[in-house]
Amino acid sequence: MATVALRNLGKTFDKTTVLHGIDLEIADGEFVVLVGPSGCGKSTTLRIIAGLEESTTGEVEIAGRVVNNLEPKERNIAMVFQNYAIYPHMTVRKNIGFGLRTSSLSSSDKTKRLEEVAAILDMTDLLDRKPSQLSGGQRQRVAIGRAMVRDPAVFLFDEPLSNLDAQLRTQMRLEIKKLHQRVGTTIIFVTHDQVEAMTMADRIVIMKDGFIQQVGTPSEVYHKPANTFVASFIGAPSMNMIDATLTETGLRLFNGSDVEMPRSGVEPGRKVILGVRPDDLIAGGGGTALIEGPVAVREPLGAETLIYVALNGTELIAKASGRTPPAIGETVKLGAEPENMHIFDADTGHVLV
């Protein structure tokens, strides 16, 4: 296991800068997920850590050693790719064992190590099969096994679940999480799927346009987003965003409604955005009253129903009972507790309260 540190990491392709001075410290044994939309720089960051790309500026440090000038094989890392990258003509045994081809272990020790990894991944009965005889999830486990067999200091995962169907993705998320709990190796995992990030990570690194927007635990980035991008990106459905202006006692919403809430000294008259997650938006009254309007759309989800409330060209999403949701066209009042309201600066998007 090992710590990983990125210091002022930058990358420019031709005249386009894709990473802008990334700084990040990853603890020994930590599971960190880099998440963000396509083109945010997360995969480039991972490839620089692996040594598959050279950084334009900055340093990569693994286990206390700067590795910028080291080849990938010298960094004691193992990478699992999106497309598995396993050999179709080799059996599972040979694919996993391929990771030990340059090892100094004896033949018997290599066999023992391979069998240990196969047992951890529940693949002992599959060792003599070819990849064509495996499911997508089993092929991904082979790729993970080939990385594991080397006993690397750091695992790097580059969107390894994106080619799997929804059920297999859920299964593999659980398997990778169990694997981390079992072996305790430092893992850096790249995905564009915020559900993967929330369910797997010890800490999440949210990226946009080559900048880190926020680093925190899943709870921190969900309940205390640093800006409107994080607030919108994390959580499904996204956080409701309501245009407002600060007043002496709270907020005046875009529809003229006044909302009383603590402002922590932020000056009146400032244009802001009030953010409230659908989970925290109470339909039918309760909390601090925000707005009321007719239900435009309902999305039944079983135990609960998402309702879309239309107001002056704006749609807000709230959660209602799955058994007795309000009818289409019915006017409902929406409220929220003050501690669940987020105020962002309208110009910068940065959180104020």
C-alpha cells in the first residue's frame, strides 16, 4: 500500500490546457473516486499517475517517491481498463498469471499467488475457461485479478464498469468495494457516474474543466456542496435551483415570496441562488414555506413519487408519498427546513450559506 500525492499537476495538449494545477493528497489504503463529466480531466489525471501520459507541470509522488521520470512498470501500480484488455486466446489462469510474467517469484509461489487471487475473486472454477466463455462481469474480474496478482501499491481503475449492464454494474460495485475492504490497497477510481462515486468512495474528487471543484466524503459533497456545479452534479434528481435576492431577514424569491432564514452576515440586495434537494423539499406544507404551484408531472417510483411543480416557467422537483401523491394539476405547497437550504452567489456559483 502507498500514499499518492499530486502537486501542481498540469497538462497541455497542443495549446489546450486540460489540467490546471491539480493538488491532491491520497492516504495509504484510501479509496478515492475522481468523478466529473466527459472532458473534465479525470482520465488524463489517472493516466499521468500511471505513467501513460507525461504531465506538463507538477509532480506525482507514490509512497513518498517522485515518479515523474519512472516508467509505468517501475511505479508499482496496476491499472484496470474500461475494455478489460484481456487476451482472448488465453485461459483465465494464463490471463491472471500474465501479471506475474516479470516477477522473480518461483514457479510454485506464482501458482500459489494466482490461486489466492482466484479464490478472493471467486474464480477458482473458471481458471480453465477462455474469455469467450465468460460473462462481462467475469471478464472484468479477470482484469482485476491480473492487476491484483502483482500485489501493487496502488490500483488504478479507468471507468471499468461503463461497458456493463445496470445489474452487473451494481454487482461489480459491491465486489470492488468488498475487495478493497479485504486487501486494503490504495485505489484511485475514475468514473462519470455519480452513483458509483457515492456508493464506493471514501472520498470523492469532483472535477470540471481541468479544475478540482470539491474534495470530500460522499456525505460532505452531498450535504455541503461547495458550488452550484457540485450541487447539480451530485444527487439524482439534481438539486433545485431558485433565483432569489437577499433581504434583511432572509430571501425574496423570484416570484416575490419572502422566506425567513439565517444569512450569516451576507449583505442584503445580493443576487443569489437558493438550492434545495428534492429529498428536502416538503410537499404539502412543513418547514419554512417556499412556494406553491400546480403539479405538472408525476414520476411514480414505488415507495415515493417525484412531483414536478410548475411556477412562472420554473419547475421544481419534490418527493411525495408513493401511495397518495397529489394529482396532476393539484396545487401543492412546498417548504424546507432552513438547515437544508443552500445559498450560492448568483455570479460565481460559490456557496455562501
